[in-house]
Amino acid sequence: MIKNEQFWQHWRAGEFEKALNCSLGQKPKKKGALLRGISETNAITGISAGEFLYDYLMIDPTVVKGIDFARAEDLSHLFHLSKFSNTIDTTVATGDMAQLQGYVAEQMIAQQLIAVGHDVSFPETSNQPGWDLLVDGQPFQVKCGQDKQIVETHLEKYPDTPVIVNEELGAYYTDNPLVMTSSVSREQVLVDTQKTLQHAEELLDFQIPWIAAGVSTYTNAKRMRKDGITLKTVTRNVVTDTVSRTALAATGKLALGAVGSVLLPGAGAIIFPVVGAYVGVAQGGNLARLIKRQFARSEEKTFCLSLHALIDKMQHMLAVKEGIKNDKWQLLVGMLPNPTQSPLDKEHERRLKLLSNVKMELTSIKKTVDENPLHAFERIVQVLGKVGIHAFTLRKELSEVEQAMVAYGKKI
């Protein structure tokens, strides 16, 4: 259940807009009254009920079918866990329990993806072959375990479907662009599954920690979208501590690890090469680079073309995301009672406005590519931190940018 009593007071009174503006949880009145620690509590109180319900319902709009969403009792039924807990032996890590752990891993990963702006959907049936999540329209399989054979088996059977794995498995696939590493650990999944089934009465008790973890993990991503942290600033810090290209190449991946996880979480094999190429070019002085550009016109033209192609693909993906949101919203709005539609519609319009603003920003950037491609790339990467476009959907274009930038860097 949503733990903010003020939310329920407004909801029961029919003051839906006021209710949805409330935070998801209440700050503890006493210093020691924390269930899972200060950071998680702050994350929960930093999310509005409207943001949470919009994201929750947009994953699967059909969850409201057959209930009176405006009634507090029916709303709380959305989060009930009894259909799982009544039939599962939490002491056995096989059979139903293993199935539920897979469900938990999928939900935790989905919430973390949502936290950075991705549009996530689950298949209509639980036994959908080959994939477990749609992320920005791209199918992904989710694997959580300790034996990498479960990943190998999937890649053999479905070589074109990428996989999102837990932290432990991710260590085996740092250079594989088909495998994305989440920040979810297998131990966390096992412990949270058992604790929740033993003590939690409602699904929301189960999911708030996942959402909080996603928000906490990607605080920097949200700050980037809000405050405009730039790749140039981060790179300047890296270059300041580096004395040569050789040293930079050796330390760049580690130094930019945080940047990669903020911009395109879990996709290091896709993002690190292009960011590394940028660092190699950006460490030179502006005046020296301006002079050397005269001798790199062919390479610069190829670099510019690759940036135009990347922007075009990003524009396409924004249109895909807009379509996903509108299709889900149309399905959802037909099942919501009229009094609750308007407040949630405002949240929906806010999300669409963000996409629209990013489209305009990309259009503006595209006009500057031929004049200053390196600066244009800096701005493109900043946009990637503002809106969730999964790196896998841009892998071809990012690879072409990386190759073109490396060739360009050798000349300047």
C-alpha cells in the first residue's frame, strides 16, 4: 500500500489531483524510524504518487480492468501479493519459488529501466518464447543466476535477442554488446523474494524498494536531465588527471564507468568505445585542433555524416517511444473512471512534452554538426542523458560514429 496517509485522505475524498501530487511515502517522524535506510526513504519520498502510478499502470494498462480505480479499496487491490504467497514454499529455491525469483528479477530490472526513462512492457503471456521485456520496442531476455550457461544457451537459441543479466553474470560479458548488465544482484533477488513473501501483505510493499533502488542508482541520470551535466565537463576531469593518450586509453574505461552507467546503463560494450574515442580527440587544445582540421576534411565529413545518421535514428526512436506511450495511454484511459483521468493525463502530457522538447533539441543540434562536429557530439550525448533511448537500438549508429571519430582523431 502507498504509505503516505495524506495520499489516501485525498483519494477517499475524491481529490485525485491532490492525491497524485503527494509523495509516495512519508518521511519518518523519528530519526530511527527507517525500514531500509535513509537513502531509500529519501528516494521514496522524492517520487510523487502520480509519477509512480503512471509508470506502474503504463507497464501493463490491463491491470485496472474490472476494478473501480477511484475506490481506495480497489486501488489497493492492484498491489496484492496473495496470488503468489498462498501457493509458494519460500524455503525451496526450485519450482514455483524459482519462477517467482525470475519474476522478481524482471520487475526489479524493469523498474530500473523506467527510472532512466525507458518504456517497458511485459509480454501478454508469461511463457513468451525468447524474450521477457520490451524496452523502447526492443525485445530483451532477462537472466538472473550464477551459472553463465543460462546466458550461453539463450544466445545459441536466440542469437539476435539481447540479454539483460544480474551483476554477477555481467562480469563474464563486459565486451559483449548483446549482454547488458543490470545493477541487480542475484543475492538481492533471493533475499528480497523470501523476505517479502514471508512478511509483506501487498505487492507494493514488494515494489517500492525496487523503485527506490532504481531511483537511487540513477540519481545522476536524473540530475543530468535536470541540470545539464555535460560529457565535456566529465571528460575534462579525466583528461586533467591523464598525461598521455596511452595513459588515457588505460584509465579511460574506468574513469568513464560512471558516465556510461548514467547515460546508457548496463551497455558498456556499446557506449565505452564511442566515449573513449571522444576522450582521445577532446584532450587536444582547441587552437591546435582548429589548425589540424584543415588537413582532415575527408575524415571530418565522414564523422559529420555519422552524427547525422545517429541523430536521425534517435529521432526515429523518439517517435517509437511516443507511439508506445500513446497506444498504452489509449488502452488505459478507456478503463479509468473519469475523475481520475485528468490528473494522470497531465502526467502523460508531461512525458510527451519531454519527448517533444528532445526532438526540437536534436533538430537544433543537427544544424550545428557540420560547423563543429565534436561539440555536436557532446550535445548529443547530453541528450542521451535526458531521455531513455536504449543503447542497443543505437548500436549500429554509435559504432559508425566511433569508427569515424577514431579516424578523425588520428588526423587532428
